[in-house]
Amino acid sequence: DNLPAIDLGTGRTATQITAGAYHTCAILDDATTKCWGAGGYGRLGYGDTNHRGDGANEMGDNLPAIDLGTGRTATQIVAGYGHTCALLDNSQVSCWGSGYNGKLGYGNTSSRGSNASLTSPLAASINLGTGHTATQIVAGYGHTCAILDNTTTKCWGESSEGQLGYGDTIRRGDGANEMGDNLPAIDLGTGRTATQITAGAYHTCAILDDATTKCWGAGGYGRLGYGDTNHRGDGANEMGDNLPAIDLGTGRTATQIVAGAYHTCAILDDATTKCWGYNGSGQLGQGDWEYRGDGPNEMGDNLAAIDLGTGRTATQIVASTNHTCALLDDATTKCWGSGGYGQLGQGNANNRGDGANEMGDNLPAIDLGTGRTATQIAVDTYHTCALLDNATTKCWGDSSDGQLGQGDTIRRGDGANEMGDNLP
């Protein structure tokens, strides 16, 4: 109760929330969209580069809705490192913020949403191909991907490690004639399509229509889950049927997949949760600092499910650079990994999951307030947010750019009496 709800405006609540590295965005119950935190590159979409939420009188009714175009609203919102994208109610995609590497998909590297002189700067839709629209979008550090209405998948932006999945390291979306019909669909295998996609800092993963899971891009730390550190998707003959499915265990498939910056997690069809890749802060939840997925015999049945507590399973999982959070089947929320900014919500700056006896029943659920539970969680580098069962929104962790939306730059969750009913 010490953690106050965020003021989104008189009578307003959020229906969806997303967290970027230094900013946060939400779709509200009146179908408008608002963003707060770091405003660099125009990632908030307000026609300037001002931070919002780090000073008095910047939130609530003083925080305007983003102009998405005449009559347009967002049905999905995703935040990357320096950019934001929305899937609109007409199934078109609009992106704004840093255009570096072409991740906005407008055929150049210009930032968008930072210039107040532009008329409806966010209204332009990305060209996904003749007659095609999107059904899901994801944003990584320097790339963006979408599943299209014809079940194909396309990615654009940075491709230095093959994260676009086109068998090369060529950027796409930063020059003329690179989008639309000129942007090919990713080859996921003969007859295969993606049903769910996620983007990490430099890698991408998808659950396919046959329930298998594939990852491509940077292989460092084992984040792709293939028992090595090789990149995939950056050279010829590495995608399609040549890209194997990840071994999640005998008979096991994934029902949800999420990519952190350097690690990947999945909820499996038996309701267990597994994570692999970078583990420098305990974000894999195995009680140590060992990477997994970067060597032989570390995946499949050899990869232990995360202990979330006696009888507990995850219904939603999210991953950031150095921490991971899960919404559990009893409606509680737990986070593990780096806690340096209070992003784990435990009232201190301790890491969890990197030592013995820190997970399972020893990992306390986050105090979200008397009788309160979360219905959705979102994380990025140093902060965490949750939509609560009473339709309020709370965020904790780093607030250096106002990304917690409390009108100041004070961290929350790293000290006593900052969570629960004390968090507005």
C-alpha cells in the first residue's frame, strides 16, 4: 500500500502496458495512449524530446494522449530501447522515436515524434506489403518485427547479428525500396508460420504453428538455446529447415516465449517455466550465475524448470536485461535477477536467484497493496510495472527519467515502506 498508483487522468485506467529501457506506455480504457519517462528521440510521441513524469504536474490530466492520426487508436503498444510502435485499430503499424538502423521502418534513419512542426507525426503507417496488415508486433533494441495477416513474419532495422532472420547482416528499413513488397517474409521452415514472436536486444524467437520454437540472431551466452554461442540468421543456409527447433525437453513445447536482452524464457505446455542464456544477475532463476544453452547437454531435459514455489506455476512471464518476472497461477507476482534499482520490488537492492535458497518458497511475492494482485506485468532494464486487479497501475525501480510516472526521479522498491499501500 506504500506504492501509489500512477495518475493516468481523471477516471482513467490502463488496459495494456509496456516498458522500454527508459520509458513506459499504456493504452487506456478510453482507447487513448499515453507515454512517460525519457523523451529523447521523440520516443514518447509528443513532438518534442522532453521527459515526462519526472516533475510535478506532468502526469494525470496534464499528460496528453498521443496523436495516432484522425480517429485512430492503438490495440497493441510495444516499447524498444529508443522507439515505440503501435498496432492501430485498422491493423496498420505506426512507429516513432529513434530511427537509427531503420527500426521505424520508414525507409530512412530519421527520428520521428520529436518535431512539433510535423503534422500528425505518428499518423503514417509502415508499408508491410500490398494489402497487408499486422496481427502482432514486437520491438527489440534496434529492430522491429511483425506477424502479418497472411501469417508471414517480417522484421526490419539492425541485422548485425542476423536478428532479422534474412541470412545476412544487411539493415532493412533504413533506405528506399526496402520495405513493403521488397521486404521478404522470414523463412521459418517448409510450411511453417509463427503464432507468437518476441524480440530481445539482438535476437528474435518465435513459436511456430506446429508448436515448435525457433530463435535466431546473436547466440552469445546461449540465448538462442542451441547449445553453442553461434549466431544464426546472419549467413546463408541458417534459416528455414536448417534452423532447428529448440529442445525444451521430452515431449515439451512452449505456450509463451519472451526474450530479455540476453536471455530467453518460455512457459511450457506442462505449465513449467524454463529460461536460458545470460545469467550474470541470476535472471535464469537457478540459484547461480551459470549461463545455460551455450554448451552441450544444457537444454532439453537437462534444463531444470524454475522453482516458483510449492505448487506454483506461471501464467505470464516477462524478461528484461537483467531481471525476469512472472505472474503466478495464484495471482501473485514474483521477480528475480538484478535488484540494484529496486526493480524486484522487495524493498532493497539485492539480487535474487543468483544464490542458493533464493527461489521457490524463499522468494516472496511482491507486495502490491492490501488485497491487490496483478493482471499484467511489464519490465525493462531497470524498472517494472503492473496493471492491478482494481484497474490501477503501479511501477517501481529506476525513475531517473520519470519512467515510474510519479512526477519525480525517486527510485521505488529499493527501500523499506516503498511498496504495497505506500506505492501510489
